[in-house]
Amino acid sequence: MRRYSPGTWFGVVTDAGIAILPGYIAPSLLERIYRQLEAGNGLGALLDALTTEFGTGLSSLPPFAIVTFVGDEARIAVRGALTVTAEGDAEQGHLRVSGARVTTWSESVSVSPATISIETDAPTATPLTLPIATGVVLLNSLLALMRPSADTSPGENLAEAEDIEYPAPVAALAGAAAEVAARPEAAPEVVFVESPVPVSWPVEAVSPGGAEAGTQAETLAVPEFTQGLDYDGLWGSSDRTSGAGAEPAPPIDTDHDGETLSLEQLRALGLAPAAPSMVSGRPSWAVAPVRHGRLLVSNGVEVLLDRGAVIGRKPSAARFTADRMPHLITVPSPQQDISRSHLEVRCEGESVLAVDLGTTNGTRLLRPGTDPVRLHPQEPTMLVHGDVLDLGDAITVTYREPE
């Protein structure tokens, strides 16, 4: 279940992920992002779509909040004045990710969250919230209630979420939804109240052939109508029975709630591991190795980007801590065009960034199909497969994404 507060930001909503973008984004880009999210292509594909539209300079990238769902994980990336809050996280309980005061963007992962809320910096003019399944809408905030875990009774996670404090207007929504979802297992007691409309109507019994069989009136009782939001259309119909002998409703099968991707669907999207192989009569899941990109230096040096790198005539790692020590790549520079520490390559999540370290002669980015661009000093620039960095003195560095 997802609900949003109308506003001025674009909300791109699919079962595989959610993206919040400024209202000036072109419709063609929104369409591409929707298709990428719908296909479950992940954060990297969405960032590629943004850099294709706005360029690789981080200063030109718009603010955004992206949440992609992979298995039981919610992978979060936030840039600018937006905030993503995950409640009921299996490891941290409460996780808040903000892009404020961050040069690039903030990334985090929430495991089996009960709820995901996304807030923009735009003021909310009305407490109105509306449901959204999938599509693109204009909004200021969004709340996604995730499915309950398999080891809890239906509605348990939502009942716990009632005590969570959310920014308005999603706070009222979370409480109302939790109250409706946390229904007791036993059949509810039916309460009869007086109504301003007639509580009985004469009903004439009619024979199968259509002739009148009698005129004795039967009394039809009208049960109490409760106030509040009707979520039956979203959470499934509720069959109510009366009488003391009514049996409790059977437990709901939570293996699939209509919004959960099955294992077969995940495999079709490339998001789930392959079926286990049999080793000694027991299934053995193959763990996919972590893949890293590579740097190919024109002098023949090849470096695996399992961590960052500093390239120059005499590169230094003095400003790095021991647990983040980069590769130091020394290159020749007979004409002294290349500085001692000329270029830094950073690995941030799934992204690789190049930073010119304030050099005199600069660094040029050569990207196929575009004009050469000189990197702005100390400003990270995202790299894509095939990018070539020209340091001068006939030394170039080519970036290759994992194969």
C-alpha cells in the first residue's frame, strides 16, 4: 500500500522502486526512469539516465530520492534537501537518510523495513493523501507500507508502525492504516444502532414462477457504519459474520500479497540468484562474487577498483586513513605536465567518480560521442564505461565497468 500527499515534485512509483524528482524534469526522462524502475534495473541504471540528461558534472545533477527493492532490502540514494526514513528496519530499527549538506549523494540499505517514507522540502498545503499503485504523480511526500514478514501474523507490522512518528501528513495515514489492518482473529461483534433511515423494509416472497407467495414483511437489520477510511479495496475484502458460533477467519497466506515479486519474477529480472545446485545430495547456493571496475593506464598498468586510486608523478596517500588506503599509481611525466598527485578515482557504492586534485594543467574527460570536457578542480565527476581521462604528457586512463 502506498499513499502520497499532492505537491510539486514528480513521484515515479513502481513495484520494484520509487524515485522522487523535481517538477522541472522533462517528460521523456520521467518515462525512461519509470521503465528502468519497472524493469528492476537498479540504482546504477537510474543514475546513468540522469547523467545522460544533465551531464557528468555533479553540480548539474538535480536533487533526487531513489529507493529500489531487491529481495528483502530497500536500497536508498538521496541527493539534495530530501529525506528517506525507514521504520522497522531488521538491523537498525530506525534509519534516516538525508542528502542535505552532501556534495554527491547519500546511500544506505534498509533490511526488511516495515514502512518507507519520503519527504521533500516543499511545504504541504493540505493534509489530503491519495492512494497510488504504480505511475507518475505530483507530490510532496509519500508513504509506502511494506508487506508483513512471513513470521508475523497479518497486520502485526502495521500495528507496530502506529507508534512511529512521521512528518505530517503521513502520520495520520500510518495510524489509520495500522488500525484498519490490525483486525482480531475472532469474528467481530456486530453492533446495531438506531438510524435516521428506516431499519426494515417489507419484502414480498415470490414463487419461482413469479407469482406472489405472501405479503408478510421480513425485517432487515442495518449494522452500524463505522467512521474512517475504507481500505478494503486495498487490503482485500473483509467477510464479517455474526453469531457466537462463528469460527475465526483462517490465517492469510502472506507468501504473495499482490505487490511482492515472486522468486521466478526476480530471476526473470536478474535480481535473484540462480537455483541451487546439488552437492552431495544437498542444495548449494552459489554466492555471486563482488564485481569491480578497472582502470587501464596507457603505459600498460591495469588496476582493479576494489578501492579508490590516486594517480600522479609521485602520488601520496597522506590524507587517507589506514582503512581507506587507495591504490597509488605512478605515471611518467617527462615534461612535468602531470602533478605529483594529479587525479583521484573514488568508489562510492555502485558509482565511480573522478576528481582533479587542483592541478595546474588540468584533466580532460574524453567520452565517446561528446566533446572533450575539462574537469573542474576538486569537483567529482561520474565515470561511465569507456570514459578516457587525459592527464597530459601522452598519459591517459580508461575506465572499464565490470563485465
